[in-house]
Amino acid sequence: MPLINGLHHVTALASDPQQNIDFYAGILGLRLVKKTINFDAPDVYHFYYGNEAGSPGTILTFFPYGGLVRGRHGKGQLTTTSFSIPSESLGYWTERLKKFNVPFQQPQERMNEGFIYFEDHDGLGIELIANNKDERPGFSYGNVEEKHSIKGFHSVTLSEDGYEKTAGLLTVYMEHKKVAEQGNRFRYSASGKVGDMVDVVCEPDRLRGLQGAGTVHHLAFSTSTDETIVQMQQKLLKAGVHATNVLDRQYFHSIYFREPGGILFEVATNPPGFAIDEEPAHLGEKLKLPSWEEPNRPMIESGLKPIILDWKKFI
Ligand code: ZN
């Protein structure tokens, strides 16, 4: 069994929670599959957006710290999270972004695929990449029709001084292979499939990134079981990479470590998944707390800004 399957989730920092929900669930039509708290800072929400089930490789999560100042995109960061859309849907998406006054760059092409780049209200870099290689089904949860829906990740872009060290970690220890190269962009993947691509872009002259709203906090890779995550941890420790203990994140179990360029990586188990504490038909509807925070629910709820998902605003 491979120790790494591909991508699991991307976690980013945001400011206002309501604007965050409006953008990702309302405009982009992702499903809010879990509404919980930051387990390390219970006064902050943790939102998980994904496809219908919140499958690994579709999940973008946010810690929306109200009032958090913007960060700076740069080296040592995951600078762009790219989602996969059907090849005929670019026009639909440019119209939809216009309709909701989201500025976007004119469509461009990379490695024979058309894409559009835009940023959320905090400046987080997002792309929609049109392609006909993605076999994952679409879904509709809100106002984006299934035939145009975002299917999950396409790839992520890491900005680095050089590609060699990060590529070494990915290929020697994390089951990735080089699958493409264009200019200063080197593409790796564990599965070879759309949704599992990691683009390492060499930008030695760029400033280093600074963490804040609109920047990515970490990138998580998928592993299959509680056995494979321990094997991965031991493999990293033997290689001199300081991986943490396995932590219980309620919906998956995780280890964390820094890649050589400074980006925080995580390896997360696919099980148990988001249906562990809510029915699949009702994911994301209630504020879910881990069992150890349940006694503090009244205090936690009173400290969080109420949010609503008003679909009618995003037709
Ligand atoms: Zn994570």
C-alpha cells in the first residue's frame, strides 16, 4: 500500500467568517462540509469546504480570525490553490465571477489547459483550471449547476528558491514522481491524477511570504490508514525530518513537519472522515465540537460571531 495517495486538504487563514462562507459556499458553490473550531484556538471557527462528501483532494479549510491583517504572498508558501472544472466551463465561471464582482485575470493557458486566477476577499490566490481529464463527478450544493461545478483540487503551487530540495522530499520520501515541467515550474504527483498535482515554482528573486489573512497555513497529503501514517512518520524521522506525534483532528489523524523551503506539510489519514459526527445529508449544518470541548459549548458559542448561509443571495 502506498504511504501517500495524493493531496488531502489545504488550510488557509482568513479574516471575516461571513465573507468567507459567502465566497466559497455562496459564489464558488463548494459544500460547507464541517463547521467546527480551531482545536488549538477554540475562539476561532474552522470551516471545511469540499465536494459533496468532503473527499480527500477536494477540501479547502479556513481559520477565519476576525480582523486578522493580510499576509504577503511569497517564497516559502503555497501561493495558489487550483481547482479543477470541466473543460467547457471557463465561460460560465468568468460570467459568474463578474456577476458577483470578483475581479479576475483574463483566462490564460498553462501546460495546454485554460485557467482563470482570482483572489478571495482576503487575497488568497485561487485558480479554476479547465480540463477533460478529471474523472471525479460534479455535484450541486447551492447555485452552481452540477455540469459546471468545481470537482476538487487540480493542483497546488509552492513558491520556492529552487525546486531540488522540496522535490527530493516529495520523490524520495513521499511517493511522488515528476510528471511535467515548464519553465521554472516542476510538477510532481503521487497518483498522476488531476487533483494530486504539486507544482514547485522556482522564484529565487521573490520576497519571502508573510503569514496573515489570505495566505495558506499548511498543505496536507493523504494517507490511507493509522498504520500508514505511522510508517510515514517513522520514514521521515529516519530521514532527519522532524515529524510530530500523530494528532487526533477528529475527522482525520495527522502528523506535521516543515519541508526544506519552509512550508508546513501535514500527512492526514482518509478515515474517519466528515460523516463521523453528522449524517452525510446534513454535513456542516451544526457547530460541531470535539468531545473534549463539549462541556465548554455555551462559552464557545457565545464567543463566535453567528454566520448564515443565505443561498438566495448567490443565485
Ligand atoms: Zn490540516
